Amino acid sequence: MSSPELPLPLDDLGLFTDLYELTMSQAFFRQGMNAVATFSLFTRTYPDNRGYFIAAGLEAVLDYLCNLSFSVESIDYLKSTGMFANDFLEYLKGLKFTGSVRAIPEGRLYFTEEPAIEITAPLIEAQLAETLIINQVNLQCLLATKAARCVWAAQGRGIADFASRRTQGTDAALKMARASYIAGFSSTSNVLAASRYGIPPVGTMAHSFISSFSSELTAFRAYAESFPDRTVLLVDTYDTITGTWNAVQVAKELEENGNNLVAVRLDSGNFNELSRKVRRILDSSGLAYVKILASGGLDEYELEALTEVGAPIDMYGVGTKAGVSADAPWSDMGYKLVSYDGKPVMKLSRDKASLPGAKQVYRTKDMKGMFARDIIALESENLPGGLPLLEEFMKKGERTSPATSLEEIRARFQEDFSALDDRFKVLKNPPRFPVGLSGKLERLTSEVREELLGANVSDSD
Amino acid sequence: MSSPELPLPLDDLGLFTDLYELTMSQAFFRQGMNAVATFSLFTRTYPDNRGYFIAAGLEAVLDYLCNLSFSVESIDYLKSTGMFANDFLEYLKGLKFTGSVRAIPEGRLYFTEEPAIEITAPLIEAQLAETLIINQVNLQCLLATKAARCVWAAQGRGIADFASRRTQGTDAALKMARASYIAGFSSTSNVLAASRYGIPPVGTMAHSFISSFSSELTAFRAYAESFPDRTVLLVDTYDTITGTWNAVQVAKELEENGNNLVAVRLDSGNFNELSRKVRRILDSSGLAYVKILASGGLDEYELEALTEVGAPIDMYGVGTKAGVSADAPWSDMGYKLVSYDGKPVMKLSRDKASLPGAKQVYRTKDMKGMFARDIIALESENLPGGLPLLEEFMKKGERTSPATSLEEIRARFQEDFSALDDRFKVLKNPPRFPVGLSGKLERLTSEVREELLGANVSDSD
């Protein structure tokens, strides 16, 4: 049995954690400290050129928490390290996640400092889950946000995810397909992702296909014979213009049997120049219906440039640079303890301070229905007029509702994205969306800070 | 059943591929084109500031090829897309990899244009494997190379992999542990990776551990009670200097019971300044044996700067920036058809041309045993005086030898790295290691180019 969302064998979920989660847990266990804690997952700062995030990855977190346990083999391994006491290992053997999860639903936009997910559970359960939760949500959030930037830059042209071969591993390939579909990509080349997530699969041919035939024209004909009604011809293996004329030839042959060539694909060279030349060749040959697909080294910056010059490209395939979020391959997303045993807590480290207490985020809209401002408040507060973003997804270790379909998540993103003013979507140095703190949260933050400084720092000053 | 190297359920391996691998395969199948092909995996250009690569990822490729098949569910999914013919699906149902694999062994250094792996198999089998092969080898090569740069910059200080929480997914977390261990890291925080790969696990405590106690000192004492002989105290939750004095207190209490505090960990602030202050406090307290560990935002550039100023740091924990290879999160590694049915082939696309024919790489050394020059030659050539780098790992679909242990791979890297002149290891703009082509390969490249231009381009000029 394995978890399709992670993707890891269920038996291994317990060990997918940083060692310190386990050593800390043993220390907690030894102290009898396993009261209810709340951890908050949030991103402190925007990576370069980012002004919003897309909530993504919650489904993997829920799947993990529902299945978290330590197999006999896992316990044996831990025993073999010589670090753990038998009573603690016995405790781990029976461990299940029994807590609750509140989160901003996948597909929603959110901003820095806002908790994307809050986990409330016995301290040890919540602590052990840290590594996998950050790993999954950080990745999917980065990829969905990168993809949304591409969709925005392409201004309505369809985009296919071609990233699988150069994402950072198999999990990232599957998550890129999922996250980019949430953000508006139209399809994925990854067949496993397509089958798992119900995303339309897409694909044409590689240069190697052309190279393995005696000539490009022979290769084109062979492909068209197998897929008469869904052929896209890759025209740059030897020379894009010659390739296009060969495609024209095959398109005419397809027409004779009542079929239409779908598109030609450009995969190298100057896309603006080449797409114009290719468009002219196709149009002058009576093939105005044949579309042009471009792929190869594209990201949101390239897409915006092509959109601005009006290159006659109908569809894009986007791969490597989007699939690794190349200009922002990481964020400083963290998972911080904000409450233990009913008492708000925080961290004071320089540049890494956190806000105490379990929270809620309230979003207000203007008269036109556009996002106006978010307020981060305590969970216990109720700010009238704002939409509370965090919803309950697990309670007492059980999911409170069935998984949301990817289509619904995708629709939710569309709805949110259209309510975000365009000025926050510019690709370079976007302004900050206004996010404030409630008065109660501000006061609590000051109080807890004072108290901590009193207990921990006064003797050194 | 699942493959620990990938990590994906074995039943899903067939579908982990780009759709076009399958559509091309159907076209090949329809044409009766399934003669023996050779594909070559290589990286065309160095990412910024890179001057060498480390071979890594072969074990995942071999594991994949040994297990590649299409489950009944996979065939059903493909059928449901309406793209594939029944006879082709029947063929896929029985598909196994029956070819051979030649590769540069893991741990060896190699350079641009050199084939890291060559797959020779019936065309369809070799084509279908493209996506996963690039995905795995590209990732592990990038991570191992990044880690080697860190090890070089730390000049003998131990480095632990702390990257799991922010690698791009679960697969990347496991591969980061593996690849960085190959390149000389001493340990990993990821317990699953430690257990699978036999890497020493390492871990201390998080800020949340400190925050969940009433004071830092109480937290330190609680941890030391559980791990009296292996405690590393994180001292920056509130204030690094106060935290260090609390650590001194606990170190003294440990001494009373015959135990020694192992280290303190700095995780924020100016590491050079703080490590000097902390060292002075420890030394003046009779705790010269307590080591200093630094972590947080480190990469090879930071490590080099700390080494150069002589910061008294004994060990490092390296995370996010190494775990995503932040300054070079992708490479242009490709998998190109170089021979089909006994005939050498190549690709001419601008900036993406490839060298025809199955190959061997010969490495020559100078009088001191240092790497002098590599020559890329045809597989059929035998260049005297050079060490052939590619070895056979699979034949007729079976592994020709058992898997190499990670310790052996790590030793092989050490051996190779010490034979590479230091000037190629500088972190910024290293010179290019000299790699040439054999006369036969140069001639073949010209011949094939001429022939292809004749067949595919002449009519457009």
C-alpha cells in the first residue's frame, strides 16, 4: 500500500521526518509533556518578484496525517540507532494522529505571515508531522504560484506542463502537474499525473522520433498515420522552415483523407521571428486552421515578452524553468509552535520572530468585489464583515469532509485570482497586498514578547 | 510493492512518462520500427559557476529498468484516453526492458558533452524510459555537485544534510540525503533516508522545542535528561548569548554526572561574530570540548566566506539552498538518440546539436596522477593510455553486477575529486576542464551532418 499523494509507501510515513522531531519527542515524552499544541504553517517573506501565494498541498497533508504510523520495521530501525528508549518506541508503535487541521482551502490566494495551515494536536503528534508538512506545502505552493504567473503572462493562450523530465524528482513531477493545473494550465505531459489527478494528458513527438527515420517527411507521415486526427508536428529537428514545409505537405495529405493537422511545434530559435514566418507559410498554404505551439526554455518572463510583441503563437508547452520554480526555487515557509497547553507562545530569534496563538485570517472586499485587505486575527476573534479563510478539514484525527475535486480547486483559484487587482500580478517587483494584524493579536504579541524576554534574557543585559 | 529508489509503486512505473513517449512508440510500432537504438544521456552546458559534474542517479535508473512494466490499471487508463490501438496496448502489456546499460559509475566526476549513461535497447523500450531517466539523473547529479561544492568550501568541517523540509518533494529529500552523502556530507536529518541508505542520522532540537517549555533553561535540561551523551543545544531561540550561558549551565550539570555536552547550535544572526563570542564563553567556562554547529541559510558561498575569516565553527548543517541547488536548480541534461538500427544519427537544431553514435569517454592523467584531459570517442574505438569511464551495468535486461554500496560510491568520489586540480573547484567561474573529441568521432559528426542536411534541408535553400 502506498499513498498516491506523497508518494511514499504507507509503511515509511513515520520515518519521513527529521531526526530531531523524534529526539525532541522523546524528551517531551520523558517529561510527560504531550498536552495540546497548535503549530502554524506560514511564509515569512515573499521570494523575489512574488506578491501572492496559492494555497496548494493540503490534500497531501491530510492524506499523510490520516495514514501516519510507525511500522514494525521503522521501530526496529529506530531501536538500532541506540538513541531511543523502549517505552518511547512502544508509544510510537501505537501512534496515530488524533488532532485537528484548519487550513486555507487549496486554490485560494494568500499572503505572507498568514497561516496556510494550523495543526492542533497532542504536542508529539504535531511535532513529528513538521518535516513532511513543510516539504509538501512549500513545494506545491511554489509550483502553483509559478504556474499562475505563466498563465497570467500568456493572457489566455493554453499552457501544457512539460516539466516532468527536469523537475526535482518524481514527487515534484506529479505535484507540478497537479499544482499547475490548479493555477490554470490546460494539460500535462505526465501520464501518471494525468491518470491520478484526472488532468488532460498531452504530447506530440520528440526530436529522437524524427531522427530515427530516414527523413523528417517520412517521420511526419508515420506519426500522422497513427494519429490522423491529433497530430502535432515538431518542425525544428533540422531546420524550422524546411520542417514547416514538410508539415504543410503532410497537412495536405491528411486533408485528402478528411483529417486536419492540429499544430506545428517550435522548440528552438527566436520564437517571435519563427512563429511569424511559420504562420505566413501555413496561411499562404491554406492552413490557417493549423495552430502553432511553442516550447523550450519558456517561463513567465519569456511568455510575457512574446505576448507583448504579439507573436502568433496559440499554445505553449512550459517545462524546466516552471517545474523547478527557477527564479524562486525555495521559500522560507516555516511551521511554528504558537500555542502549548492553552498558553500562546512565540519565537524571538532575529528576523525569525513568529506571532503567538492560533489564528484566523479575515479577508475584506471592496464595492466591486475585489480583495481590499486581509486581517490576521486570533482564532477566538470574530471580525464582522470579513470572510474567514481558514476552514476545518480534520477533527479528532478524522477528515471532516471528503477530498475536494481538483476541478473545484481550480475553479476556486480562478475566482480568487480574478478578485485580485492586476497591479499585484505584475511579474517584477509587485506591490505588497495590504495585510494587517487585529488589535488583539498585536497586544498579545507584545505581552508574550515581554514575558519571554523577562524569563529568558533579562540576566544577560 | 514499491521501488525504494524512485520512490513510486512498481505498478505505476510504466505511466511515469511523458505522453509523447507513448504516442511516438505507437507510431514506431505501427511502422514496425523497433530495431536496436542507442540513447545517450549528457549535459550540454554547465549551469552558472559549475565546472564538473558528479555521476549520481544510476542506481535509480537500473532499479526502474529492472521493474518497468505496465499494470492492468495502467493499460486500462491508456485505453480510456482513446488515443491508443488495441494491438499496441497488448504489446505494452507484455513490455519488459531487454536492453543494455553502459554508464559512468556513480561517484565519478564527468564533464559537459560526456555521456553519463547510454541505453541500448529496442527503440520503443529505450524511448519510453527517457522521462524517468532524465528526471532522476539530472536531480541527483545537481544535488551531488552542489553538495561537493559545500564540502570543498567547508575545508574539512563536517556537514549534515538538513534539507528535507524544503527540498522539492519527498523524492528530492531522499535523493538529497543520498547524493550529498556521496559527495562527502557526514550525515542526514532525514530518518527514512538514513534507514534506506545506511547514512548516519543526525538531529538536535527545534525552536519549537524551546518554546514549549516555560523557559529555555528548563527546555535544555529536559533534552539533556533524555540524551545525556548526545546533546546539542540550540541557543538562538530568544538570544544567542543568553542561550549560550544557559548551555554552559547545562554542560556543567552534565559534567556532574560524567557526561559531556556535544555542541551548541547557532541558527540565526552573524555566524562569524556570534561563533567567536560563543567560543569565548565556552572556553572561559572550561568547555573547550563543546563544539559549535551553525545552520540556517547556508550554502557553499557562505561556507567559503566563514572558512576564509576563520570563524570558529566546527560543523555545519546545510539545508534549503543546497537541497534545491538554489543557484542552479536545473541543467540542460538531455537523452538523445545517437544510433538506430546500426546507423549513427544526430540532431541539428540550433544550440541543441548532438554527437552521433554510441560512445566511450577516455580519461588521461598527468605524471602526478591528476586528471589531464578527457577524450570523447566512439564506443568501437580503443584509445590507448586512457581510462574508459563507461562500464556495463545491464545486459539483455539483467543487471550484470550487484548494486554498488553507497560507501564505495562515496570513496570513488573522494578518489576522483582529489585527482581534479583545485583550480577547477573554485566556486565562481571555474575554467573548463579540457575535453576533446577523437578524430573518428569528429569525422563521423561531419559526415552525418552533411548527409542529414542533404536529406532534409536542401530543398529549402
